[in-house]
Amino acid sequence: MVACFFSQIVMRHLTASNSNSETLPRHELRHPSVTRLSPGNGRRLLSLVSLLLLVASPSMLSQQTTSGAGTTTSSPADDKSEGPHSADELRKAIQNPVANLISVPFQNNTAFDIGPFSRTQDVLEIEPVIPVHITKKWMLINRIIQPLVWQPYPSQPTGGEYGFGDMNPELFISPTKPGKIIWGIGPALVIPTATNTILGQGKLSLGPGFVALTQPHHWTLGFLTNNVWSVAGDGSRPDVNQFLLQYFINYNMKKGWYIDIAPIITANWQASSGNVWTVPFGGGLGRLMKIGFQPMSMTAQFYGNAVHPSGASPWGMRIQIALLFPKLTPKEKMLLMEQKLKEMEKEQHSK
């Protein structure tokens, strides 16, 4: 899918270049190093670009049903292939925070009924996860959370601020071949990247983080926790001392579906009595699927806060789409290239 997308962009660009090259205004200057492409050269360049993208793109092979109308979306659960990237293994990998899997989740958290005017806060978190093998026995999981925040003014019926919040990198050292208990340990940081004072804490904070889980049969059971303290930053802003605990319970069902329970419990140790804890309860459903060649997971969850600070949201919604990039074997790369070349030949013959 990624290769197809870029191929279409290249084709459009080349078509536009060839059709418009003779009608450029006289005052428009070409770059001296740019050579105009003929249609034959353009097609060869397109094939080369597509092949390079296919080799480099860490996508997963999919079973597709083709017809005159095109390709249909399929679930990896329909893929009967065995190996390290089977549907069940991929589904368990996305439920494991320290899995050997590159992924890019986009998680949107909406908090309702904030303050006396029942305002709504929205936080879109971009969370790329990149594992790096540092030795044969150990790998480093790099997880970076960058929020994009809409923060309403809680004491006003309208208005608010929109921008970047504080970045939250997390690093975990984890064994490449764990036993029944999968675990990781490392630092958690909060970097003051907020574009407005009400969107962040204005402090550089750090502390220890730990994750542990087990995955018997259809289940994934575990937790992730950290506590960070401020060590630098704006002296006029309050100190930071906050705790986070996310427990997760997943049950995998047929056709890629799974039950997803993953509330995030937090404590602000600097807050006054009665305003320290936020304790949500709830959950939702998720599904592993493919769109074209791209495997992804989608989840939707709802949570009610049984305990929360005064004026904070009593309930919220979380929607996540995660793009998954498992590594391809050499055989899978060749099959993927052959399939893509056949599609390109059909497109050329149909014109």
C-alpha cells in the first residue's frame, strides 16, 4: 500500500511534468541540474522507485481478493500462513509494549465534562515504537509519545489553547528471548516541549519505568508503571512528582477481534488531599486487519473515572489506530515485488 501510494504520486508528477513542460511561462527558470523526462524514462523511473519502496517498506504480506473493481480489505486472521508474523503472533505483539515490532500508534483521548461549563479536552498522541537490538540477548525499546492537545479554558464557556504538549519518551531494555514472563526496565522522561503554558508542566522530569506481562493462550495480562520527578525547568512552575500505572487485559477472539482493557491510573503526589488520584474503569474492543498490504490494529474504548480531582473529567473515550511494520523474510519480499509488478503491468495495459 505504501509503495502503491508513492507510485501514484510519482506517476502524477511525471505526467504533469511531461504535459506542462512545453507551456512553462518564459519568466520561470528551470534548475540547471534538472533534466526533463521522456515518457519511457518516466515509466522506468516509476518501476525503480516502486521496487525500492517495496524492498525498503517493512510491510507484511497479505491475502487479497482482486476483482474488476480493485482490491478488498482483509483481516490477517484470514491469513493461514505460518511463521513469525502469523496473525495470532502479530496480534499478541501489538498487545506487548516491549515486542520486537516497529509500530506507529495514533491514539486519540477525549475527556468530557471538564469544569463548571462541561468543556471537552482532546489529546492526540503520536507514539512511534522502535526496537533496536543492542546485543544478541538484549534489545532497547524506544517509545516516544508526542501529544497534540486541545485544552479548553476550564473556567470559561468558550475558548482554549491548541498545540503540542510535553514529549514523553520511554526506553525499555528487554531480553530478546524472554521466558513466560516478558519484562522491560528503563527510564521515563517528560520533556517540556509544550507550545503554551497550559499545555504542559514546564519542567524536565525523569524517573524509573517498568513493564511486565505474560501471554498464556488467548490472553495478554500485564502492567506498565513509572514515577517521574522534575529535575529542571521553569522555577515559577510547580514541581512535578507523578505516578502512572496502566494495567492491561486482552482476550483474543476469532477473525482478528480482541477485548481490550487498559485503563491508566495516575497520581499527582503534589496535589492537595482528595485531588491526588485518577482511577478509571472500563474497556473496549479492538481488531487486527489489513488495508492493502498494510497491517494495522484499531481499538475503541470508554472509561469512567471512579476517582478524579475536583473539576476533572468524569469519563472519557480512547480511539487508536496503529500501523504495524513487521520485518519481511527474503521470500516474502520477492513475492511482494512480483505481485506489485503484476499490478503495475495490468495498469499499463489498461491505459
